[in-house]
Amino acid sequence: MVEKIYDAIIVGAGPAGYTAAIYTTRYNMSTLVLGEEFGGQMNIDYEIENYPGFKKIKANELMQKIHDHTLSLGAEIEADIITEIKHDNIFTLTGMTGKQYKAKTLILALGTKRRKLGIPGEEKFAGRGVSYCATCDSNFFKDKTVAVIGGGDSAFASAFILMQHAKKVYIIHRRDEFRAKPVVVDSMKLNSNVEFVMNTNVKEILGEKNVTKIKTDNPNRQEIEVDGVFIDVGVIPNTELMKKAGIHLDKSSYIQINSKQETNIAGIYAAGDITTGSAGIKQLIIAAAEGAIAANSAFTNTRECNHKLEGGDCND
Amino acid sequence: MAIIHINKENFEKEVINSDKPVLIDFWAPWCGPCKMMGPVFEELSNEMTDLKFVKINTQDEPELAAQFQIQGIPTLSLIKANKEVDRFSGFAPKPMLKQKIEAMMKNI
């Protein structure tokens, strides 16, 4: 069997990866999207209110539209986790399923993953009171008491969903002020069932079968009784694989790119939350835009490479 | 193998009285990670034939979800002889999920 060599393989199936695939397929490039989680961050988002054309849309609904759009253009989509990137005169990727994939160009769009607190009880009570997805799990905390840990927009979005079900929502933050937008913080203050606990680190999550309380380092609030703990303490980029492949990262492990979304390795591009691009703004529309730019750069690259000669090295 | 959807009516027949160990996928339509789990769960049901694969929609069957003390979805719960052997919460890609299920089966 002759192995297929794709014009572009896109690793990551969030908004950046899908948009890149929409563009590469429209450039007539054979395209494979390899995803670990179809939809990426959008799977745990709730509503999107800043994507042009949609005043307000459920995140998973918009993701489904983007997914269908991508498929309709002829991109192939497969579920796998890439464990190795090899660079000969083409790129060879090895997946956790044992499969190998070959391409002339790569677009890396693996995004970020949720940061964990790394405290005792966090892993033990996952699915038993500890959650990273308020959209998924808020319904199980009707008339219960929950804590949201974090101080950014994402923590407040979780608190907003939870306060519609829970009888009490604590927002526990390690600093004395929130990173979330002031307008969001102010509106949350008006809710009598929401309480802010500042300058506080959660040290342990306790319970028997399910969560019953948390321990903190705040001498005035050493223990807080809760039924649920929603952890929203930021994200880290999925770049372990890139480091091994010799792709340059910045000190926070995001992929360094230029204005064409090019990495330090010719033929490898990166897009979306995983990059240092676009002033570091992590937004859906920016991930999509970076995907489009990366696809355009990959297209220019393959065209030149096909031009150079048949069977030569694409990424000299 | 076809995945059976469990409700209060068929719970006893399909889960409690099952000859094979049962793997339940607790899910809901509003849950993105559950949607990702769906096709993976279906593929695994064809590969891991020692288990009976069933699904419980926690929105339609809140009493069953409460009975199992489900507080997060997706959750996969492995049941043998009407006893929960082990459970696993959150989405994992297929190769990883298969390993997790195989590890859970060792506790049967």
C-alpha cells in the first residue's frame, strides 16, 4: 500500500485547526486534521457573544457548525494523539494508536489545557465533586454549595452558570483583586448567593465518597463546607511534543512564531492559543484568524515546493 | 454491538440482571466532552465485547444519576453483579480510554 502524503496535516481540532483546514481545503490541498478533543476549549465554554455574525450562540453549537463546515469541504478528520514528529524531507507523525501520518507541511494548533491545582483530593474527587466544566456539571449541584477557584473571566463565567443552580457560590481567589473584567465582577457582587473569599489558597479537598469541604491557608476561613469545587485557574500550552521536535518555545512554553505563523522549522506552522502570536490574546476569533494565516503560509510553501521539482525536498 | 439506552424501566433487566459486566456512560446533551466521548464509546463497544456498553442520559434520568451519585459528566461506571467496581470521569481520547477501561476491568 502506498502511504498517503497529505499536503497539510493539522494537529489539533479546535477553532484554529478547523479554520486552517477550511482554508487549506479551499486551496485544494489534501488535508488531514488530527484531533485529541474535537472542539478544543470550545467544548467547555458556555456561550459565545463576541464572534461576528452571532450575537449570542452556545459554544458547542458554533463548534458543530465549524466542524460540519470543515467536513463539507473534504478535509479528513481523525482522532489520535501525536506522540512523535519526525522530519525527513517530509514530516512523519506517529500517533498513540500506532498509526503513522505523512505530510508536506504541518500546522500545529493543539491549544492549551486546563491547569490543575495539584493539591490533595483534586484527583481523588474528580467526578465526585471536583469539576473543570461548569457547563457540564452545574446541574448536579442544584441547591448545593460550591466553590469556584480562580479569579479570571473563565472563573466568573463558571460562577455565573453555577449561581443559577446552587444555593451558594464561593469565588475563592489567591490575590486581593480579580483579573476578570470589572463589569463582570461588579455584576456578580450584586448576587446575594455569591461570596468572594480573597487572598486565599485552597490547600486540600476533603470528603468521604464525595466532596464535603476544602481546607485553605486563610486563618479566618480555614475550612469551608462545600459539595462541589470548580477549578478555573488558567491554562498551559500543549507543547511537550514540540519541545522534543526542536520547535522553539518561549519561556512559558508557547510556540514562537513570526507574522506568517512560521515556527523555526521550515514547513511547520502554528496557530491559535498555543502560539505567542496576536499579542497573546486567547480568543476564538484570533485562533481562527491565525489558522487562516498558517494555512496561507503552508499553501505558499507547498506551491513553491511542488514547483521546485518532483520528489525533491520540500522544506530545504 | 448496539448500545442500549437505559431508563428506569429497563435498568433492572439490562444493568442489574446483566450476565456480563456493564459499562455505563453517564452523559447529557449540553456537555461538550460527553459529545466527544459518544463516538469513542461506540467504537470501543465493538472492540471490547466482554462488556455490555450502555448509556444513561442524566437529563432524562435524574433519579438514576442521583442513585449513582453522579456529580460530573462524562463518567464511565463499571458495574458487575449490581455493584460498582470502579468509575472514571472526564473525556479521554480512544487509546487512553481503552487503557483506563482495561485497568478498571482488572478490579472485577
